[in-house]
Amino acid sequence: MRYIKIFVLLSLLPTLLMCNGDCTYKVISKIPNQKNSYKVVKFFNWCGYTSSNNINFSLLKNTDSLENRNRIIFVAASRVGDQLDKDTTVNISWLNDSTISILYDSSIQIFQKKSSLENFKIRYSLK
């Protein structure tokens, strides 16, 4: 009986943990630059049962897709669970058309933090 339980568990494990590439994206906000040629998009992506409540920020052209993982500039853990639209631990603004300012709470866990992307500079400071 013990081996049957182990077999069933091992059979189900890949299904529970697998992300088949089909992700759901929820845009929380868009912050355009002054020329409206680029925007920073705050979003949440859910890619299966192993997804966590992270705040994601991507720098996108108007024609870019959120699915382009190379455009993600900042990822941090949220402290508000699944209510990411209420998370205020990170504030983003444009200093000019090619420089982004990211102000974040010192207590959050950061998973990704780019200092630049293409010709864009990203400046960070703590709240």
C-alpha cells in the first residue's frame, strides 16, 4: 500500500508543478514616458500552481507583449497576497524619456533588478 501511495504521488507531481507555457497576465498599471513611445507595465503573471505573488515590471514599446521575459526590469515579492493592485511597496516614475526611477521599500525581497535595458537607465532608491 505504501508503494501505491508513493507511485500516485510521483505520478501527480509533474502535473501539479508543470508550467506548460500558458500564463495568465493581469496588468495592474501602465506608466508611459513623456513621448508615449514606451511604458513601464506593472503586472502579475500566473503560470500554474508554482506561481507566487510577485510584482513584475516590464519596459515595453507600445507594440511589445508582456510575454517577452527579456523586457522585465524588476521583480519583487508582494506583501499583500493576491491583491497586487493594492501593493504600494514599489513606486515607478519617469525622470525623462530614457531614465526610470524605481523607489522601493527596503523590507521587500527582490528577485530581479536590472540597471539598464537597451538605451534606458534605471535608477533605484529605497523608501
